Amino acid sequence: MIFLKWVIRPYLYILYFFQKFTKTGSFGNDQAVYIQSSPENTGNAVKDGLFKHHVKQFYESACSVATIVSVINTLLDKNGDLKGPAVIQQDILEKVKTAHWKERMSDTGYKGRRGLPIQTLYQVVEDSLKAYKISYEFVEMVQMTKDPLRSKAIKQLLHTRLEQFEKNGNCLIICHFDQGSFIRDLHIPHISPVGGFDAISDKVTLLDVDTSQVSPYQISFDTFYKGLSYNYNIMFRRFGYAEGGYIFIRV
């Protein structure tokens, strides 16, 4: 925690103000566009459900909790298994104990570690689906890379899966990304679900669970990939964070 307070945060603020002054990054030309109206009854039960069950994180490090709760409620609703009130964030933390999830959401974290690196997010997502007895075909973790030899295939697969989400409603995509690449905020790891994809404009809709984001927003596919493949280097690697990526759930 001391390392975070006295080393990482000053660096993050310096980078933030540098990009603001130079009009680069999220302050540049390719900015997020906020959506004022939500789609209704599109015929895509997964997409409609994600908007319906979208919630904001109850605590600053609880983006994983809000995201997974929205996914669980969406799938329960889709399958007709949401008989009573929707699952809430505090409930899921009591039910799913994987990786000391609840402790990681606290001020001190679990052994000084807060939030979920992508590998841990994958474990928690899979165990949450099992805890609520939600059937699925498979769950896959895809960690991004900027390696030009590997990134072409990874990028194409992501594009194809975004199209499948939008057209078929048979999958969900949970993103693990650098928040400052999408919006005017610090470059920190963040988690939120995809809410849509426009194949004509190549824009991705993100249902950001951050309480500061009052509306969903759209970003270009290229910016989306950059945010998912952002390399945190030494700053966050000691806490388990490297490049981001996504969790793909096929239902």
C-alpha cells in the first residue's frame, strides 16, 4: 500500500497531466463518446440483460464484483432462473470465496493485493458461474499482447467474438483493461463488460461499472484493443498485473 501511495500514484498523475497538456491518449482525437439512451428489446437477450442488470461498483476496487454480478443476473434472467431479487454484490462475495475475493475488495486487500489480475478474474468468473449453477459451453481467458507476430490473430478473434456477441447473443465478453486508455482518468487496471458492437462504425460499447461514469460509452475497436493490451510494466507487475485482456463466456 505504501508503494501504491508514494510511487505509483504520483507517476500516474504525472502521466495524466502530461497527456492532458499534450492532448494525447484519451485527451486526443479518438475519444470516448457517451451514449444517452439504452437499447430496449433488441431481440438479443444477453445484450438487453446486461443493460438491464448493469450496476456500479460498491467500492473503489470492486469493479470485478459489479461486472460479474451483472453477468450472473443477465444469465439467470435469460435462463428463467431469476425467481426472486437479483443477486447483489455483497451476496456474491459471501458465496464465492475464490482467491480471497472479498478480502481483495477491502482497504488493506489480501496480503496487500487489491483487485483481480486477469488470471484471478478468470478463476472467479468460472467459479461464480458454477456457484449459481449457470450452464455454459466454455469460459476462456485471453491475455493481450502488442507482439506484432501474435497480436494479429488475437485481434481478429476478438473482432469476430464482438460480432458474435452483437448478432447472436450467445456469448459475453468481460474486459480487463487500462481505464485511462478509454476515458480521461488514471492509467489503472479496470474491469467492465462489453455492452455492444457496431460492425459498420467499428465501435465497441462498454458498460463501465465505475461510479464516475454515469453513461455507457463507445470507443473505436483500435482504441479498445490498445486498452486491453496496455502494458503496465514494473508499476503493477509486482501485484500480478501485466497486459490486460478479456474473459470470453460462450453460453
